Amino acid sequence: MLRNYLKTAWRGLLNSKGYSAINIGGLAIALGIGILLLWYVKDELSYDRFHRHAGQIYRVNGGFKDQFSAGIVAPVAPYAKRQVPGVEEAVRVADNYDSSPFKIDDKTLLEEKAAYVDPAFFTFFDFEWVEGSRERPFPDLQSVVMTESAARRYFGMANAMGRVIYSVPQQKNYVVSGIIRDFPDNSSIRANLLFSFEIPSKAYQSNDYWKSMETDWGNWFAGTFVRVNPNASPDNIAKTLTDIHHQNNKYDQVTTYRLQPLTDIHLYRPDGTASAMQQVQIMGIVALILLSIGCINYVNLATARASQRAKEVSVRKVVGAGRRHLIGQFVAESLLIFAIALVLAIALIKGVEPVYQELTGKTQSFSLANPDVWLVLVGSLGFTLLLAGIYPAFVLSSFEPLKVLRGKVAAGSKGGAFRKVLVVTQFTLSTVLIVGTIIIGNQLRFMRERDLGYDRENVFGFWMTDEIAKHYDAVKAELSRKPGVLAVTSAGSNLINIGTTTGDTDWDGKPEKSMFIIRPMAVEKDFIQTFKLKMATGDVFTGSKADSTHFILNETAVKNAGISNPIGKRFKLWQTEGTIIGVMKDFHFASMHQKVEPALFYYQPNRSFGRVYVKTTGRDAPQAIAAAERLWKKYSPDYPFEYRFINDDYNRMYQAEQRTGQVFNFFSGIAILVSCLGLFGLATFTAQQRTKEIGIRKVLGASVPSLVSMLNRDFLKLVLIGIVIATPIAWWAMNRWLENFAYKIDVEWWVFALAGLLAVVIALLTVSFQSIRAALMNPVTSLKTE
């Protein structure tokens, strides 16, 4: 029976080639792009779930109020393991910035992904081990574990086990003691080289407060993970860790800890706000909208053609076909159409896969050999078939034979009201997408063009080695003499990402047992002038000996500390007692997802500054870069020269948002295209149904514009209703999206007016093609049409 159903369905498709092409084409596009987006969503949601105990693993985030960090103090891990009930194991991961570059024989390689880890890291997580001992990864402090790709990069195809790499900055040899598989693409923890956490612990320099790294409750740098007993409460563990911190740090009684599930790390920031989850939600919504629009097109066209099949259904009923058999016939037709559309969708996916990978940054191929791909395929097909395949079958099987054969069923009467609802829904969704495209584009433009509070144009920077730092004065003097170089300065951190944080501060009037996290940054005397940073009050550094005990705070730091009339007031940073000489106006040194944080600037004449900044005219930037590279090779030949413009660093901060904007625009355009395809098919059918009416009206003197207006009027009403419904939905959705930015645009009325106008224009252009064609038809031909 199924074979007969499918054979009949195939004949029906061949007999209505235009209808079939529009229906199958629209479904194929909707399925293909919708499946691709759902594949993206599934991949994002799969992060870190490959670990056996993923559901029991948490990262410990620390901070207070809305300032939370993924890097916390080092003692938390050992204390958690020893003293906190419910914690089964704890490990630490910290970036290792001071080991690169490495030399192998006469080859020098720069390594950006090196980390210190506790030995238990390899039994705590389920990263696949290739060679060496998982239980004893570091036989001594001169051991390093490599990923397979790192081993190939350093040693080619030769066996890396037992080979030696030399750290140029540390002037140490490290022996390869283990090889692990590359970290999976869906891992939020990534590294190429892993060293023992005991290395920084042994090298720790004690101070007045803390005698070892394991007792230092003031240095925030270690990512800490705990595995929790399934019966334990993460909230109780976090509270216990908070109490332990307060017991061991009398200077800090405000820090609190939170446990963040491992599977949430990729999706949410340490403070709980959405990061990648923002993109996941947007892509998931666009995917569902696309699939829904494809389904709407199918239902609209299938029910619109109902009158053409009324006699077929009635004759089948007269000769004995039951409604169950008719429903089976029409469901089989839907199955065939959807199966063909799915095959075309898979071909489309493979065709646009390079564009998809470029837009999203994903590298995993869409392969039919992957079981996860079939999960997405079957899920998408089931969703669309359930949504679109059942209703037309019930509509088409519901005709009463006697009324149809007597001609008492009006053309297109079945499902007419429901079709109008679907067209309204379709253009509601399309209008929401248009509004989203405009607002996301405006927000991204706002971030790119916003005044950050300093001059970042035509400035490039590079990190100093020890040798460059020793000859910094000579490097600065020679670069300053080059044509097109406006200024040369240096700082201890990257201006757009002051990574260091501390709570080790004191000042007159500080409330007892209080603390706030501040970002300290060492700067050269002319740093403030070079970047045209604005002062709210007070003086800048002059390079005098007294500046070594002078501090400049930003406005947020002064406000958070509660210091009134700060100029001349005492302030202590770490072990340095000093005086506040100036207050700098707030400027953005991080992403606009965050509010400006407290920052402090200090001057140390003998400091080896970390980063050199060279401001150029722009036109002469290539010559300035070449000059910097020559000096680099002169003083630090063992290191590769790497530089970046501040604007490039700034844009890199918003790479995820830029990708979201590009992906949203691209796939929203496709969704609107699918809407137009369905509307085009519906307009074509409507024009065919009213062919005789149009002919009679032309004979009676109706003009072409009046006929086009008549045919477009009904569609335009539905589109306008869709726009009215879409406006509050789009306003709510976009305000929710903008909540993730501390600094954002206002959602203004003109956005909705523009989106509505675009929706109307798109609909009119789509419908008018068929309307004009029908209106221009010869009346004699129209009146002969059956």
C-alpha cells in the first residue's frame, strides 16, 4: 500500500512541476540552513560534556558584587580537598606566560598556549592519554606534557618522548614526559604544553603577608576545579570556601565564592551573565524561525491547492476509499516531498559549509558518518513533518463528495482563514528578523565607533623580552627619531585588557575588613599624554623620584573606595605606601559587556615594562614597524617579533559578537528569502484562481494598476497585521539581547518603522510580479481558461 501511495504521490509531483519546485525548493532551503544552525547550537551546548564526571565538576569563581573572576587564589584547591566535605578532588590550571619561546636545536618556536596544572589534572579530566603515565605525568620539575599536534610542531614525525625543549626566558630544559591527544574542539580548557604547578610554587617569593604560594590568599591567578559528591550541595561548598577564605585573609572579608558547573563555563561568564549562550539562543531562534517558515509555506500551498484536488478526493471516497486511507495517501506525499527536500538540503549544507565555517569559526565537518549529525537530521525532519505534514492531510481528506461533485465547494475555501493566520505569522517572524538585523548591526557599530576615552588610532604594540627591557631607553630613543613616529611609551599590561587584579590595598578611612578588586597598571611617565587619557583632577606623572610613591586612580576606583577629596590622600598598594596625585576620567579598558572597573596607575622608574606602544601617523606605520623589527633583531634575536595594532586587539574582543552579527544577517536574509518564496507561490496560485475574474474586469474597463492593487490588497493587509504583531515581540527580544552589554544603544521607534517599510516593500515586490503578469494577460485568453 505504501508503494502505491508513493507512486501516486510521485505522479502528482510530476503533474504540478511549478508547485513542486516552489514547495520542495523552499523546504530544502529551510531544512538545509535550519539544520546547519541547529548543528551549531548542538556543538555549542556539547562543550565539556565528554568528561565522565562532567555533571559533578565545577569551577570555583571568586569575587564580590558584580566583579567575579575565574582565576582565584591558589590555596583554595588544597583547602577544598582537605577540609570541605563533599569535595572529592580539586585541581588548578594557570596560564604559563613566562616560558615561551622555546628552542629545539636551532629552531625557535613561540608558544601561546602553555599552562601549569596539578598532576591530578590528568585523572580529574578525561583527556585521552597517548604515551607516558597518566598517574605520574611529571616525574620531576623539568618535565612537560605535550599534545600530539604540539609534538609534531616541535619534533616533526620523530618520537617526542624523552626529547628536550629549552625555555629561552627561564633558561631551562624541559623533558617531554607525556603525550596526550589534542584537546577536543568542544573543550573550554585548552593548552599545547602543560607544566607542573609545583614550578611556580617552588619559585614563589614570600612577602610580609604570605610565606608560600599555598598560603597566599591575595594573589588571584589560578583556575580551580572541584569534583563534588553527587549528594553534596554546591551552594554549601561555596559558602564553606568563602568562610575559609575569610579565616585566612584578615584583610579581605568581602570575597565570596560561587561554583559554576563545568558544562556552563563556555556559555556563561564567571559572574553568571551569558557569553556564548547569547549566540546559541540567537542561532537557535533563527533556526526554528527558518524551519517554521518552511513549514508555513508548505501548509499554505498544500491547502491552497485543496480545491484542485477536491474532485480527486471525492471520486476516491465514492469508490470506497476511507478517510484513513486518504490521510495515509497525503501523509505519504508529504513524506516524499520532505525526503526529496532533505536530500537537497544535505547537498545545500555541503555547498555552503565553507561559508558556514568562515562565519562561525567552526572546524568540525558536517559528516553523515557522525551519529550526532543524524540526531539533528532526524530531529529537524520529524519537527517539520509533524508541523507541516499532518494538517494538509486532514484538510484534503475532509471534502464531502456530494457537495464537491455538485460544484458547491468554492475555490480555495478549505483552510482559507488558517492560511491567512499563517501568512501573518510568516511576516511577523520576518519582521522580527529585520528588526534584529538592524539593531544588532547598530550595536556592533556603536561598539566599534564609541569614544573609549583615549586615542587608539594608528598605535601598535609588542611585548618586551628581558633584553629589550634592558635596552629600552635606546630602543625608545631610536624609534622616536623615525619619521612618522609621534610617540613611544610603555606599560606593564595591555591597555585594552588590564589582566592583573588585586585586593591588597589600603587608604585612610577604609572600613574595617572591607576590600574591593582593583586593576593596577604600571605606566611610563608619558603614557597618559601619549594616549590622551583625560584627567578629572590632579596631576600626571613627571618621571621624578617622588613618582615612585604616587598613584593615579580612575573615577570608579575613587567611588568604590569611598574617598572624598582624594588628592593628597594616603593610599597603599601591596607593600608601597604612597599618595594619590590624580584622578583619571573613566575609560574603557575591557569589553563593553562590562562596566568600567576600578583601575590604578603607578610609576616605577626601575621597572621592566611589559609592553611597548608606538604611535604613528598611520601613513608611515609600515616604516615604523620595520624599524621596530630591526631593533628587536638587534637586541633579542632569539625571539620572533610579533606586534598588533590596538584597533585589531579591540576588534578581536568583539569577534564573537561580529560573528553573531554576520551569521544573523546571512541566515536572516535566507529566512526572508524563504518567506518570499512561499508568498510568491501563494500569489501565483491566487492569480491563477482569479484568472477569469481578471479577464472580465479588463473587458469592463479595469486598468492594469487597479487590477494589481486589487490582487495585492489582501496580501498587504496580512503583512501589515504581521508588522503590528512583530513590533512588541521584536522590542522585547532585542532589549533582552542588549541586556548583555553594559553600554548599549537605545531601541528607537524608527527601527520598527524602517523594518515595517522593508517588510511591506519585500512583500509587494514578491506579490506584484505575479499580479502584474496576471493583469497584463489578454482577456480573451483569460476567459478561455479552465
